[in-house]
Amino acid sequence: MGGVTVFIRSVRWWVAVYKYPVALPPFSLLSSTSILASATLPSHARTHPRVVANPPFFHPKMPVRLIAVDDWCPSSMTERRLLELERDGLLRPCTSSSRPEWIAPAADHREPRPPTGYVVSFAKFHRHGLGAPPSRFMRALCHHYGVELQHFSPNAITIAAVFAAVCEGYLGMMPHWDLWLHLYRGELFNAPTRTTIVRKPVRAGCLNLVLKTGKTERPREYIPVGLSSNHAGWDSQWFYLRNDDGLLPDYTGRLITERPENWTYGVV
């Protein structure tokens, strides 16, 4: 825990000096081509001997009843819109006609059917800091939470990118896994309905990453992060992203209807 304490003190110093939300630099922090691309996450990033469940003051939410999930929204992403992302530097240029870096869904794809070697991504993810190929930190998040790329919410991508920016751009180190687990937990999002205790699972965006609160000083240990409250239509902006070397989990389209226990694990 001593190492985590040192890093927390470093973050506190940064907050005391600057006192404003992080502005992301003009490159993708969740890409293997970011500042510390040559760095590696600790070998214990997926299973750490000092990771334990959070204390009981994180009360579970009121039990809810889940109903049938909605179908996917048809994709609004065309080749022209993907080329705009490419021109903005948010997607890699297509250099291969046989295995392009990205593919616009065909008109008859009412739900994702990515070719072998591709995953489902969203335009919003790349505008919020997701890069390609994905960074080791992004891959560790997928494996730790047991999710596929489409399960992240747009704000979860923002939070992960800001954390990478703090570690790489200000603390001068790779994203520190113990510090991440100390600060953040995962929460499951189910779409609300007209009835309070009835909710619907979502096919995309079910994982929210939340700063831990409660009887700790963690909110004061970290910088304020402004998050968007309006992501209307983001889940219709899906397309196929090449999954180089299978670095990201394969797309299966599975639903997550219960929060796994390890989403709330953290370093004591």
C-alpha cells in the first residue's frame, strides 16, 4: 500500500497546484501509441494478491426486475462519417483493401455482425479518447471487468482516458493499476422504464466507471472530471474496428444482467 500512498500524494499535489479538470491532449490516451507505449502494466494487473472486496458501506441498489432488452439501433455510421473520424486523427487510415482498419456496417446489418478479427466500436468512444490499437491499460480494463468493448459507456471511456492522462502526462508513469483499483469501481447500468423497479438490460454501455465514495477521502484524492450528461444517439454510431492480434475480447453480443462481484474490488 506504500506505493499507492506515494502516488496518491502525487495526485493530491497535482490537484493542489492546478485545481482544474484535465483537458485531454491531442492524442488517444487509450492507444498503444500513446506516451508510454513501451511501458507494460504490472504482471498482477488482472489478479492482485491485495485486491479485496470493498467495505460494506457500498450498499447494493434496490432490487429491480429486468424485462426484455431492446433491439440494437441500426447503425448511422457510413464510410463518409468514418472518413471524417480518420481525417480528425481518431481512426487509422485504411491501408489494406483485404483487412481495412475499419468497416462501415452493411445496410442489411440491423445488428452488429462483425467479420472475423473485428470488434464493435462507436464513434463516441474515439472522440472520448479510445485509440487503435488499444493500449495495455485499455486491454487490462476489458479483462479485469470481463467485458467486451461495446459494454463500456462513453463516460467510462472518458474516465479511463483522463486517468491515463494524469498518470502519463503529469505523474510521468504508465497507468498504475493499484491506484486505479483504489479510486474506481464498476457499476452496472440498466435502462429505466416508466416503473421504478423495472429496468431493461442494455446491449451497449452497461459498464459505468465510478469514483469510489463513502467513508473515505478518495473523492478528495483525485482531480475533478467533468462528464457529459447527454450522449443521445451514441449507440447508433457503431461500426467494425479491426482487432489487431486479438488484443481486445472478441465480440459475442452477450448481455450483462448482473454486476459481477469483482467490479467493486479495490486495493485496501
